Amino acid sequence: METSTLVTHRADALKTILSAGLLAGALDIADAILYFGLRFGISAKMIFMHIASGLTGPRYVAHHPAVSVVLGFCLHFLIACSAATLFYLVARLLPSIASRPYTFGTLLGLVWYGFMYNIVIPLSAVPRNPNAKFSFPNFLNELLAHVFLVGIPIALMVRRSARFRFEEVLAMEGRK
């Protein structure tokens, strides 16, 4: 019985993490494609190539654009699933987190924004623009996207998964 329970919990964890990560990744990339496409005329292809350049550098992207688009797509969703994994694991350690998805989803979005823009991107191979200036509209879009399209959806998905597990336990114990 313990082995089947463990397998079920692993399957639930994987399902929750993947569904939360894929949802957040889809919402976030839709925002990027719409925002940067409408504001600057940047295509989805260029966005994914830019993401890939963080790992490969701009020279590889220039010589292998098709592979870079696929790599950027995969990296984007890997990063979103990483955020979902982090939130899921913390919520397992501190279950009260899952019960307040708007508060802790907002916190996740802010922390993830800080992590991406202060650690990941500076350490990546993404080409730097020495003439780049701070843009409040870009900053606001990126910050709000991380909160409302990444953090809160992940937290809501984890809460949904945790609530169903809790209800299943109550039903098995005959309390429901």
C-alpha cells in the first residue's frame, strides 16, 4: 500500500508541476509575443531565439536559427516548470502556502522576476546592449507578467491539486 501511495503522490506531483508550468509558460510567452510584437515589431521566432541565446550565445543562434527557436521554446517552458517545481516543493513543506494562492503567488512572481533579471540573465550569454536605457513600460509589463501570468497561476494550480488530495484523504477516512 505504501508503494502505491508513493507512486500516486509522485504522479500527482508531476501532473501538478507540469500543468502549472505549462500554463504559466503559455501565459508568459503569449504576453511576450503580444507586448514585444505590438510595441517593437519583434516576432515570436526572434523571442525564442533570444531566449536560446542565453544558453548558446548569439553566434550559435545566428548560425542555427531553426534549432535556436526550438531550444528557446523548450528553455522557456523548462524555466516555467522550474518555478512551478519550486512553488510545489515549498507548498509541500509549508502547506498553508497553498491555501493563500494570491498572496504567495504574487510573492513567487516577484521572487521569480528578481531571480531571472538579477541572476539568470546577467549570468547568461544573452548579448548586452550597451546603449539600453531603463524603460518603465517594459519593466511594468515584465513585473506584472511574472506576478499575474506566472506566480498566481502556478499557486492556483498547486492549491487546486492540494485541495483535491486533501478531499481524497478525508473521503478515504470517511469524514466527507
